[in-house]
Amino acid sequence: SGSCVSREDGGHSVPAGAALPETGWAVGLESVGPISFGMSLADAEAAAGASLAGRPADACAFVRLPGMPLGTQLMTERGRIVRADVTDGDTSTDRGARLGMTEEEVQALYDHTLEVRPHKYDSAGRYLVLVPDGAADSLRLVFETDGRAITRFRAGILPAVEYVEGCG
């Protein structure tokens, strides 16, 4: 059961039998689908082949590009994509983690390397955080749990990826 399936979308492998993303919008440490964290909004629109009806005027805003899965959105700060949030739907990470999986299932997908931190608002909940080594040390992948299962997750650039309230 230790066999892996090679993937060409970021160099990660997933355990054989793990659910592969059903859409092209898998969330990784450096990107969501075709959009890399740090990209300008204009470059993100070009990469996704879709345009927003209007550009957000706020310094921080959440947007959804046409064609993105429901329940997945992008956070922008000053015209740059700084994070992606998944709050509903079937969007998975590039390793196959998705909403509803248990903490143990997600830890297993990440070789038990996720840091466990207390949840800011839910005393039973936790954050499982992927903190990479080396060049990508300004990036994080954060899973929120209710103490048992994943309720939402996000990835992006520090410090925005760790804002619990989003733009608030």
C-alpha cells in the first residue's frame, strides 16, 4: 500500500488509491490551478483564461474567476493573488486532501509533517499547517478542523495565509 502515482502538476506524488483532483483547480503550496501565489490579478486572469467583471477596489478582497469551482476563492491584496480558500465543494489539494477528511487521513497524505496548532475560535478545533523547508518558506498550507475532520483549507503567502478573519 506504499505505492505512489506520479503526477506532473507540481512534482508531488499521492498514495495509490487517493482521490486525484476532479478539476484543474487543485490547491498546492505555490498555486491553485493555473494561478501562482504572488501573480498580479491581470496575470491570473490570463492564466485562467477568464476575466473578472470588475477589479476589486479594496486593498484586500476575495474574488472568484469564472470557471473556478464553487466554494473556492482567491484573496487579493493590492492587485496580487496572495491566497486561495476552499470552504465548500470538492476542490482538493495537489496531494488529494479535501473537506471532510479526518485529521489522520490528511496527516497521512503529508507524511505526518503538518504542525498542529490550537484553533483561534473553536476550542475543539485545530489548524494543521504545512511549513515547508527552504526556498518556499514564505508559503503555507493551512487546514482548519473541528477536532476531527477538515472544515476548510487555504494556501498562500505569509502573512495573508494565516489571517484567520480573511480581509477583516
